[in-house]
Amino acid sequence: MNATFAGPRFRLAPYIEIAKTAMALETTYRFDVFSNVASVLVRVYILRTVWVALYAYNAAPAGLPLHSVITYSTIAMLMSLVMDIDQTRALHNSLHDGSIINDFTKPLNLPLYFFAHGTGEVLFHAILILPSLGFALLIVHIDVPAAPALAAFFVSVVLGYFVGFFINLILNCTAFWTLEIGAIQMIVTWVSDIAGGELVPLVLFPAALQQVLSFLPFAAMFSTPLLIYKIGRAHV
């Protein structure tokens, strides 16, 4: 006897179209695109200047010469084009304007819907990494890892992206009860920037603090991929 209560088949095509639509929407804000690239270049230059000044008047940490920490900061800034995006901000916006009711009526998996929408935005910003890297090379020289380490780095970045997505999803879901999460989101962003190793390599922190931060999810977004990148580096 055939089963009569089979669930609906999962279809990937709608989510791909949602991602394409999100990418198309991002291209409409051209000034924002150029300002993002310019912002990364300014931060790369400022961090390079800061690290050069710090290393000029202080002993270099063991295993972390100046060119390595400049490479770390540059790659971290390029990663921020992707990692610093709130992939689920559409959920928060839907709660504010009331359209979340319509979202619940769609024949889609709601978390996957917001994941597809956010991923479309992220993919567009990932494209900006190439011109940003080109301009950044005019300011700094970076290390390039061997091919196996580079492959492991990209895998780690993808896994870190999923970590960031779930952090943002949980945070935005709290808006069902709090309605507004702006202040909390700002705090989480600051903590993530520091505890994730985006601004300063975690290896420069005291050993006890490094142990504490290793239990938090933020390190998976920046520190872990960047350490993989650093292990396989080759100065060019």
C-alpha cells in the first residue's frame, strides 16, 4: 500500500531565485558598494600604520613578525566584507513592518528563506573582495599560503560563515519578544570583532584569555581561518 501522507518535496530552485534577487537588489546601491571598498582600504592603511608603529617601539611577539600581522589584518579586513554582513536582517525588517505574517504563509522553509536572501547579499559582496584585494596590494604586501592551506582556509571561511549566520539568526529571532535589538546587536558586533580575532590576533592575548575565547563561537569566524592561512603562508 502506498503512503498517503508523504510530505512535500524539497525544491532548491526557489531559494536560488531568492538569492539571485537579493544580489540584484544589492547592485542598485552603487554608492554603498564603492564606499564599502573604500572603507576596507582605509582600515587596511590605518591598521598597517598602527602595526608598523607598534613594532617599531616594541619587541615583536614570538612567531608573529611584522609582515605576518599585516597580512593577518589585511585578510581579516577583506573577510569582513562577507563576515560582517547580517545575513538575517530581513527577518528583523519583516518584524518591524509586519510583513513577517506574509513570510509565514509562503510555502518555504523560513530559516532557509532568510539564509538564501542573506547569502545572495553575501555573494555580491564576496565579488568585491577581488577589486579590494587589488587596491590593497598597492598599500601592503601580503603572504600567500601554499595551495593545501589556501583550500583549508576557504573551507574554514565557509564554516565560519555558517557560524555567523546562526548567531545572527538567533539574535534576530529575539526580536519576536524584544521588538528592537539595535543595542544588543551593536554589543554582539563589538564582542565578535574582538573575541573573533578580526581586529587583533588572539595569539597576542594572555594565554588564560585565549582559553576562554576558544570556547566561544566567534573565533570560528575570523581567528581559525586566519590561523590556517598563517600556517601555510609564503612571503611574496
